[in-house]
Amino acid sequence: MNATPLQFRDPVLARSMAATLQRLVAQLDRPVAVMHVCGSHEQAIAKFGLRSTFPKALDVIMGPGCPVCVTDVPEVDEGVLLARQGVRIATYGDMLRVPGTVQSLADAQADGAKIDIIYSPRQAVEIARETSEEVVLFASGFETTAVATAAVILDDPPPNFSVLSAHKYIPPVMEIVAEMPGSRIEGFLAAGHAAVITGSDVFEPFVERNGVPVVIAGFEPMDILAGLVELVELILAKTPKVLNAFPRCVTREGNRAAQEQLWRVFRQIGGRWRGIAHVPNGNLRLRDEFAHVDARKRFTIDLPSLWDFAPPALARQCICGDIMAGIRNPRDCRLFNRECTPENPIGACMVSNEGTCKIWHLYGGVPDLEASA
Amino acid sequence: MNRVALKQGGGGRAMRALIEKVFVRDFATLPFDGVGISAMDDGAAIRLGDEWLVVTTDSHVIHPIFFPGGDIGRLSISGTVNDLAMMGATRVLGLTCSVILEEGFSLEWLEVVQRSMVEACIESSAPVVTGDTKVMGRGELDGIVINTTGIALTRTLVRDNGLSAGDRIIVTGSIGEHGLAVMAARHGIDVDGKLVSDVAPMNSMIATIVDKATAMKDPTRGGVSSALHEMASKSGVGIVLDERSVPMTPQVRAVGELLGIDPLHVANEGKALIGVHAADAEEVVARLRMHPLGRDAAVIGTCVAERPGSIILDTGFGRRLLAEPEGEPLPRIC
Amino acid sequence: MCLGVPGRVIEVREFTATVDFWGVRKDVSLMIVDEPVAPGDYILNHVGFAIRRIPPESVAETLALYEMLIAGDDADLMTSDVRGEISGAAKGTS
């Protein structure tokens, strides 16, 4: 049984699946663009070098699937301001360097703020138990991670613990992308983990409204390739449906208990996603009943103090939204590699390690590499 | 006011940028005959007749100071001995040892650290010949800082820029152990005692192959990725790295996956990357494997003329470009 | 943590379990997973929480599905629909 997870990484099997994908896309006989909305998918694709195995006519675009990257400037500012007020912040590693209006958390840390890097919200609670200082969990991540935050909130955390929620919810942003005029996206690969919680049914209304197929895929190379095969098959058959290509982990109704916990603690509000503009119902905030653990209620966060520094003009020129929709590419952006670089990123695509703009910046375009021999 | 950030100590691009901007630019204007500061190699080499006097220095600030497989003492000796070895200088003439202690530091701990240093000196036949000790007030320093400087003589100077297209890249053993062992210890990840730092002085192993090395570098901070990037760009070649042939223990793989950290970006303190002509590869691997530290030595890559400065990773599924690490590797959520 | 490596349950306590990920032992919380887990089970982990128990037979079934996809004939609408039903119906609610 120990060997089974590794069968989803078998290079021989993967090559056969890649060949199937080639065949199907060749049948389509035209360029086709699909989108995935999960940072883990992009990580896996990048890590295993899968892009070099995809047919050239198939464009697998990374959408707004990196929750940290789409965390907008004001949200980062809230964390930074708290840190500068002397509050101890616990956050995930990739949140540390995301730029705010003036500083990132890393900059605040260099100035003496106390920031703990964690990889589980439970760690944040442990830190709070071991100290008398105020500890704030700066909680980023999509619905899968929000469930974990909800669980620790419901598990009687100590009085010096509170949560600054920057959680996001994926299905609403898929609507935005699908509705963008000129969007080339013909199908979506949905994140397996989020679907473990929400169930595959959550995508039915989206598919009905937009007539675009959604395939839920896992994260091993085989899962991703199989997911793409199923997606292209649906596109070929002009059949908009929800398909579950991750049945070992995803069911139609998902994890009901987890959903209950999630919606007991969080409510949806609209908000800006970095590089995408306003996403109705795309942000998760703590409900009023949980004001006692809400960092936004416990502390006064003086956001206006930063507004004098805000560079709104630059942010307005960011075209990440179009890039993620597949309408334009980084070279179309006036800021790309000039005002917007990995050291000074304006939009989500440049913040994410696997974002389109970052990849183009690092490699001068999509690298033309072949599959393994 | 601009301030130094943690990532600038991490060994990646950020650190190189800091060094170049603040230090190298002006120091490099002073006249000097040999391999000096602008080369930013593992050490400096000063011409002495028909030999080279190789000098290197390192400050050690690691925390925790005791980690699975070693401690700051062992690290401070091994690190400097290894830098000398990477320049081809495997017979160490002498080491200096400067220690700065925080008031209140445990004397027992100091003794353990000192014993580790002595052990490492014996292993590498490198005597500590002089040193310095200072004490700073409580809170002015984090525990202990050790600086070691080493000097050695060599006739064969090996640089990190000597690769040519067609050369093979050899690694002397399994990677990712030091950095991940330290990180696992810091984050309280229990690995059943099998994830330990590889910290060790390599000079006796390197001595067996120094005549065949076209280039050498030890993948410390920034890992194999950082070191190969430097070698590739200084040499003007690209490197194709075969991921499947990179030796790695299952524990390193597992902890890397769990924390979302690529072992290729993680520090090693007892491994070397060696460039060799293709015809010498087999023999060099054989010689390395005869040494206890080199049992898992393997050829992991080939130098190519295309894409100079880039590292292409062949994953077994497909190819991708290996990015340089930005700063300190951090556990990721997504 | 994001890739949610599947791990094997070694020991179960009231709200937490010790899980083995290729030799690394980690403590995970059972507060989210919606069914009981027992030693020997595989679970999917995300940021220190088990989010799903992976039924052992589903692994073999998924691999079989993948074999079918690979062997699959060119755009046969019928086959594609049938296949859709199989994976869409999803293996068991629990």
C-alpha cells in the first residue's frame, strides 16, 4: 500500500496519458485555452516539467489560483500595521514577502516586528498558548485552508489569539474570468482539495450559467494529465459538464461537516483581488458572532495612515486580469519588467512564484523545452 | 532608511546583490595579483611563487546551535576547510577561530561546541593556530557567533568558472540534508532520527580527485541550485540536470514535500559539486565512492553551450528551467 | 503543505492522529475529516488537518480509470458520456 501514491507519478504511464492528450488536441485542430485555478496545480505542473509535455496548441493558463498573490494591498497593509503596532503575527511562509503599500511583512520584520512562520493554524494557537502577548493569525488561503482556520476558532482558542482573515473563495472568481469579454478560456481545471470540502456539485450552477466545462483534478502528474484529457474531451464533444477526475478524494456533496464549520464561522463579502478587480462574494470574513476572535474588531488598524503613499495609478495599469483570462500576455503590459518586477511586484502574476508574469520575467517568455526522452 | 533584510543572508540572488553593491564594488578597485574579491569564489588565492596561498573566511550564526548531526562548532570548522578544498587546497596549514559570546551563554554548551571543533580539526588534519574571544552584553548578540579563517597552499587551483560544454557534473553524495534537518528541528517535525545534517570536512575526499576537477563548488546556502547557477553563469555554459539521478534520501524527499521546499534549494555542508571532462567522469565517481563521505557520488548533469547561465531540470516527465532561490526557503502553504 | 501528500495513519487519539508520510511522522487534527479513521487508513492532509479519508479501493479504481482514458478511442461521444457517468457519479459518498 505504501507504493500506491507513487503510481500516480509513474513517468511511463504519464507519457501515455500525455500522448492521449496530444491526440485529442490534434483532433480539435485549433488552438485551445483552458485555465486552472490552483497554485498547487501550477506548482505540480512546474515541478514535474509537465508544460513541456503539453501539446503546443493547448494553452494551460494559470488563473488566480495563488491565494497569497491575489491578497490585495489593503489586506497586506492590515497585517503590516498590526505588526508595526507590536502585535505578534503568525502567517504562512509565502505571505511574508507580498508587498503592501509601503512594506511587506518581511520589511516590517527587518524593522523589528515579531513574525512567526507557520504551516498550520494549530501552530499559531500553540504560540498563543505559550505567551501572554497578543498573537494574530494572518490567515490566507482558499476555502480548504479557511476550513482549518474555522476549526481552530471553534476549538476554544486562548484569549490572546485572534484571526485576521484574508481568506478567499474560488467559485466567484471563475465567474469573473468566464464573463470577461474576449476571454479565450474554454474549460476549467478545478482544485481537488477545495472540492474535497465543497463537493463537485458546487460547480454545477457555474457550468449551467456559463456553458463551460469544469473538471476537478488532483495534484499528481497523472491526475493533472488525466484531468486535462477529460477536459479536452468535453470541449471536443461541446458538452459543458462538471466531471470529477479525483474520485478517490472528491464526492458530489463534499465534506458536509467541514462546510458547516466553514459557513458557521465565515461569511462572504465582495472585495478586490490583486490584479483582478472586484470579485463579488470572493472574500471570507468572520461573522459577527465571532467578533471576539476577529483581529479587525479587537485592534484599531489605521489604514488611512498609509493612503498618502498609495500608488493607485500604477495599480490601475496592471492587466493581470486579462493575462489570467488568456486575453493578453505579459509583454502587452506597460509595467512588465519596468515598474513591475519580482522585487517590486504590482500584480498577482508577478508575486506568485509560478505566476505567468514571473515565469516570463525569469525565463524571458515561455521556455521552449521538450519532454523527457 | 534602507535596511538589511533577512533574505539577504540566504545565499540567493538577494545576498549576491547586497555583496556586490556594498562590498565588492569598492574593494575590487585595490590592486591585487591573484583570485580576489571580485571573483566571489569560495576563497581567495594569492600567488606565492609557483604555488597559490588560498585564504577563506566564514562567520557562523546558525540557530539552533545544536541540531541533529552536528552543531555550530563542527560547522565552523568544516565550512572553512571545505571552502579551501573547493579551491583545490586540501592540506590546511592553519585555522583561526574567533568567538563572540553573549553574556549568560552556558559554559557547558561552550565546552560541547569546543569539543566538536576539536573533533572536526582532527578529521581534517587542520590545526586551529590562533583566535580571539569577546563577550557582549545580554541581548546584544544571539548566543554565539563563530568566525573561522583558513589558509592552505596548493599547486592546483580549481575555480568555480572552469566548466566547458560537454563536461559532466558530479555530486559527492545525497543532498538537502543539512538545511532540512535544521528546519525540521526548528519546526518540531519528528523524522524518527533519520534526518541529520551532513556537516563534515571533505578535504581528504576531495584530495583524491582534485587533479581531474575542471570546476568545484560546495552547495551551501541556496543549495545545489544556487551553486550550479553560479558555476554555469561564471563559466558561460548551461547545465542540464537529471533530477532522477540526484541522490536524495526518502526522508529528505518527504520533509521537502511536507514543507513545500525543494531540496535543490536547501543547504548542504558536507557535499561538493565537481565538474569533470566527460572521459574522466566514471573514474572520478569511482574514486569518490572509495571514501566514506562519497559512497553515493553520482553524475547528475551535463554542461551544454545553449542557454548559458541557466539550469534545465529534466524531471523524468518533462523539462523545466530551475529557478534560483530568492532568499531563505520558507515552508509554503500554497 | 499545499500538495496535500497522502499519509498513512499510525495511531489514532480522540481528536488527533499520528500519520506517516514516507517516514516522516506528523500529528494531524481529525476535526475536519467527516468519517472515522483507523490505523492503516490513508488520509489527505492540508495544513495539519486530515481533510479526507482515502478509501483504499479508490486508488486502484482511479488507476483503472486512467488506463481506460489512455486506451480510449478517438472522440466517441458515447464512450465519453459513459465515462463521464462513471467518474461523475463518484465512488461512494463515503
